[in-house]
Amino acid sequence: MSEETKPGPVGRQPRWRAPAGATDCHCHVFGPESRYPYTAVRAYTPPDASLDEYRALLAGIGFSRGVIVQPSVYGTDNRASEAGIKALGSAGRGVAVLAADVGAAELRRLDGAGFRGVRFNLATLPDSSDASLEAMARKLAPLGWHIQIFAEAARLAAMAGRLAALPVEVVIDHLGLPELAAGVAQPGVQAVLRLLGGGRTWLKLSGAYRVDPLTPRWPGATPFAKAYLAANPDRLVWGTDWPHPNLAGPMPDDGELFDLLLDWVPDEATRTKILVENPARLYRFD
């Protein structure tokens, strides 16, 4: 496993401010490791990334709400994420990682703590499995939770039929992790576009640097974002992916990442939908 670097504060102030009620729909908190130890089997070891640092980031780009996503290094121990949600109060929501045998009582407790979905990370760990996908979705349906999928585009293409048949809504991470050279025509992207058109799938306009490592502005990610925007802007949300864990390339600047959304979505009403209205529906913000 590799040691990670961490981002500093917003390096360059964005060209614009987020609208009131804007939500960062994808972040993580890490540490302190002495209190929240990492699982022995993990792909990386992150430095501490505290909630105070995250709040400073939100203030720097004008956001008021955040969604903490359970990272793979904690396995199914959601305590660090839960503590972060609690500290954010009514401005915080979360996405958990849960064991297949999780019971109804624990799900109700987590719902009360602000969690709204369960993440299946099929991209980071070599032994990741989606075997419990349907069973987990049946457990989540009474709560109105969603399934969040982190997987490469090829895997999304292979499982698109299963995702469409689930009794809950589905959220796809990081632009669906398309293969840059294969373009919008690749089967995984086309599968995601069909899912978005079906009206029960969401996609996060996040992780541009995971699709294209070139800076500035990660130009290779733009055609994918534009295709998803054309397909269904009512089912798109945005996230920083702060503090950008398990990243092999250069650490992105969060001000530049936020400005990229301005380039992708020049229409103010559509940006407000993606940053405010859509997240309020998906994560049930009051």
C-alpha cells in the first residue's frame, strides 16, 4: 500500500461562488488513525483529513452542505464518517459501507444519524464483490436509501441490467470512470446514459482528474460530462472528492475543480439544479 499526500487549502479562488444551499456530494474524512484505525487490507494509507479542514474547503468555494462517503480504508467501520456527519449537523449526510448481514435495526439507526445510501466500491480493492447487491437493495428500499456504485465503465456496462432492476435508486461515482481513449461511444458510458434516461439513476460530476490526469482543467473529462448533462441534468450532482485519496497523479486544486463545473454548465439555472435542488432530493435535506 502507498502513503498519500493531502491537499492544501483552496489554492486559487474560484471565478464564481456557489449558490445558497449548495451541496458537495462526495467527500471523505480520515483520522485520527489512533481513534479510527484503518483496515489491514487496504489499497492506500491516507494522511489525516479533518472535518475542520473540510469545513475550510467548503467555505472557500461557498458551500453550506456536505455528503461524507465512507472510504475503503475503513471497511465497514463507519464511525469516522458518522462522527463527521454528526459534527456537520443538519448540513451533513452520509453514504455507508455495510456488511451483507446488516440488520434492520442498525439501518434505522444509521438513517437517524444521517446516512442515505450504501456504497459498493468495485474499483479500489481487487477482491471487491457485488454479490450482495440485490439483497442489500431489498433491505434499503423501505428506508428510501440508494445504492452508490464506484466502478470502471466496463464493469458498469456488464452490470447495467442488474442496476436497472434494483428496487432502489442508484448513484454512480466519478463520471462512471470511463476509459479516456475510448470516448463517449464506449459501452460503459452508453450504459450509464441509458440508465440516466430511465430516471432511477444518478451520476456524480466528480473525479475529472481520475478520468484525465492532464492539467489544467482535465480536458479529456469534458466530453463525458457534456454527454451526461445532455442526457438528464435532473439526475446529476457534483462533488469535490476531497481530500482526493488514492491518487497517483498530481494533487488537484479545489478552486480549479469547482471552476470546471462553470465550464461544463454555463447555464446558471442548471448549475443551481445540480448543486442545490438535486442533492436536496437525493439526500433528503430539509
